[in-house]
Amino acid sequence: MLLCEIMDNKLHCYVVSPENIPSGVLVALKKNDVEPPEIYTVSADLKKGETRIVSEGREGFTVQVERIIGNDRETLYTDEYAPVSRVIETGESPLRKGSK
């Protein structure tokens, strides 16, 4: 049976069972950090050699959620979060002339 109540603007839920329910722990592990890629754009407002960060971007990573009960460890799910590109304006083309 699931019993729920609201106290102090918080929802509290309790599980009631006639049998013994093993207790455990949920663990979230952050893994595989990925630096955000950089995108360069040319701005006529900037002088040669000047740069300006338009957007900082955000690193990507993987989160793995595991349940531990006693000595048993089980992976429940894994979520991947893609990085968000860092955008940088520059006063000159970041590509060298003659390059492809």
C-alpha cells in the first residue's frame, strides 16, 4: 500500500507491506564528460585579433543511475546529455587563406 500526505508544502510517501521490503540506495554517477565544441563566426565589429564569446556552451556528459540493495548493484538506466556548442566571434577568419 502507498500512503501519501502533504506536510509543510512537501509530499511525503510511505510504502506499507505485510512482507519485509529490503532497503537500498539509489546512486547517480556522472561519467564521460565531453567538452563543448567551438564554433567561430567572423564579425565586422571586431578588429583583427579580437575575439568575443557569444555563448559559453555547456559540456556534455552521461549519467548512470544504479540501485544498491545489500551486495547487489543494478544499473537502472543511463542518460546521455549532448554538449552545447561554445560560440566565439572573431575579427578575422579563423581559417587560413588557401585552406579548405
